[in-house]
Amino acid sequence: MLGNFQIPVLGSLRLPLIESTLLPAFLAAEDIQRGQAGVLSHLDTMGVCLRLMGPAMATSADDIYILSPEELGDWFVVTEQP
């Protein structure tokens, strides 16, 4: 559990967004920023390099980015290779 967000799948960095025409844009932006701050804090606490967020944020919601073995090690997602 990450704040109000659950990350159900290992490796998933997507935040659930509520689509509503009733929510003003500035409030939606605040929610997104709060969610991203929570993810950054959680990654930092786990010792994961925050450079991970570059591909995460550049990948569209309709696509998936798979980290290479080098990225997994370089960004401290894994600390031991099998």
C-alpha cells in the first residue's frame, strides 16, 4: 500500500487516475503530483534509483516498458543476480 494507492503487480508504476468531469483540472493535477511524490518517496525508501521514473513517465498508459537486466541492476531494482 502506498498512501491511498495500492500497487498490485510487482513492477507496476501506474497510478490509478479517476476520470471525472466534475473535478477541476487544478485538483486533478494536485492528485497526480501527490501520487508521484508518494511513488518517488517509496522508491527512495527502498533504495531504488529515481532515474527509474524517466521511462515510467515516458511510457504511455496503453504501453508497457520492460526494464533490461542492466537497468534492473544499475537502478538497484535488484541487488543480486540469480
